[in-house]
Amino acid sequence: MPSIRSSTNHWFSLASLLSRLTYWRSQSKNFQPKIHDYRNMVAGQDYVFELAEGGTKAYITAQGRGIQVGDRIILGDNAGEYQVEEVDYYANPSDMWTALVKVDVP
């Protein structure tokens, strides 16, 4: 079992490193954040939205390509807009992702 625990810790360390590298890239002058429009998607069917950290952040899980740190996601009928702080893609299906987002985006 130690090898499984070790490989799991390495995976999360690698995911954390990749997230930080993406963040640094997003801070460069050439980075242009994208807006991903999920307004036509159905909550609970096409995406899952879960509040976290006392309502200041949330987790969104959905499918789509190209979601990166710094991008914005528009969700729901009220067109709430959320800025991506971290994103992790699933291995299967490869276009499924979970993102930690900032809730109060101006």
C-alpha cells in the first residue's frame, strides 16, 4: 500500500505544480483569458456547481476543452460569472474537468 499512497501524493503534487505553472502563465502580459459560456447547460445534468469556503469559492464540474486558470465561466439563467483559480482534467473522459472558481467576480 505505501507505493499507492506515494503515487497518489506524487499525482497531487504534479497536479498542483501544473496548476501553478498555468497560473504563472496566466499572469503573463500575453495571456488573454477566455470566457466559456455554459448558460445553455442544465445544472445537475451538464454541470455540477458546489459552493465552498463559506460561499466565496465554488467547485464546478463539467465537460469541455480549453478551460484554464484565469478564464471565466458563465453559468445559469442569472448568468453568474466565475473566475477559474484551479482546474484539473479527468483522465477519462479527457474533456471532463473540475475547477475551483472565485464566486464574486466583478
